[in-house]
Amino acid sequence: MSDLYTELLVKKEKTPKDSLIKYGLIALTAIFVVAGLFIHPLCLIGAVLLGIADYFILPKTDLEYEYLFVNGEFDVDVIMSQQKRKKVCSFSLKESDIAAPEKSHRMDYYNNNQNMKVLDFSSGNTEHERFAIITRVNEETCKVILEPDQDLKDKMKKTAPGKVFLD
């Protein structure tokens, strides 16, 4: 029997907030460097601290999500600045409650549930078709939002036909 396997890479679109954080931190670091060179040398300590903050914060403004689907098992990784990879979520489609387009009438009950944790691994563009999967992640019921292509949707439907809806 052949395995149902597919990979998909989805790039998160940059928001104005991401750009503000990125360029604001860079500008602030540059200001502290100039101030340390020309005004007071203690400002260089602030520049070093800001440089360390830049190292940890800036990669989080350029994200890609990789979906790996193998025989009903989902793994979602986040790739920061095309350099650092981190596994953020794993779940079984067979153990999920339902999977359907986010705007489907089948998701009405879940969309109105304010207590459910939402894990958004989509590009952030509301014009793209987003798919919601209600499942348990780390013993907590979550709504996982993805942007699958047609191939991934077909393989999901083939794996769990009673739980995956494409309407």
C-alpha cells in the first residue's frame, strides 16, 4: 500500500506591524550606536542590548509554515527568516472532530466558541481559502487554521472521509 504523503510551504504575509517592529528596532539600534559614538559611550551598552534583541525578534517577522501530511498525521513547522526551523504542532487527522473550510456552515458552532484556542498557521490573507481543523493539541481542544492546496485537501479527504468536508 502506498503512503499518502504531501508537503506544502505557506509564506506568512508581512503586516504593517511586522514592518514597524523590524525597521523600528533597526533604527533604534542605529540611533544608540551613533549616540554612543558621538554623545556618551554608555549608549553603546544600549546598542549592544538592542542588537541582542534584534537577533531574537527580527527572524520572527519573516515566517513560513511547512505542512507535512503523512497517512493522516499532520506536522506543522515554522521557518523563521529561511534559516531556523521549529516544530510547532503535531496532530492526527483521524482523531480530529472535523475539518472544513473556515467559512463553511459546518464550522458555525466552532467559530462562535470563544474559549477554544486558535492556532493560525496560514498566510494571514483573508482572501485565500483557509481550512479549519478542530482537534486536540497537547490535551487541549484547538482550532488549527491552515491553507491547504487541492492535493492536500484531496489526501485529507481520502484519509478521513467522514471528518473532512470540502464544501
